[in-house]
Amino acid sequence: MGMTELLLDSQLDEEQREYVQTIRKDDILDFSKIEAGLLDLEVGDGFDLRECIEDCLDLVAQKASEKQLDLA
């Protein structure tokens, strides 16, 4: 959901904004499924936690810098 928030804060045309809002609604539904214990998980190969965390930090690094925050 953080990624969709970043996108919604950027300059998007109307069609792009609708796509992002749809993604956000889907994420909210997924969180509802998790809370209800109804989310099915798939087991897969090749997940790199370090890479995932680095990618997430890259997404928020600019906002953190603007607020003079240090990500570590």
C-alpha cells in the first residue's frame, strides 16, 4: 500500500490514477483476507529477502531525504 500512496502523490493522468486506485483497493481486500485467515499463500523459489528490503527502501528513500530522515 505504501507504493500506491507514493504513486498517488505523484503527477498522474486520470487513467493512471484510476489504475493505482484499483491496485490500492485490491491491497485492502488482501489485508482483509489476512485478518480473516482466508489468504492462501504459494510456496515458490527464488525469493531474496535482502533484495526485497532494498527495493522497498529505494521506494521511500526520496521522501525520507526530503524530510531529512536517515534510512538505515
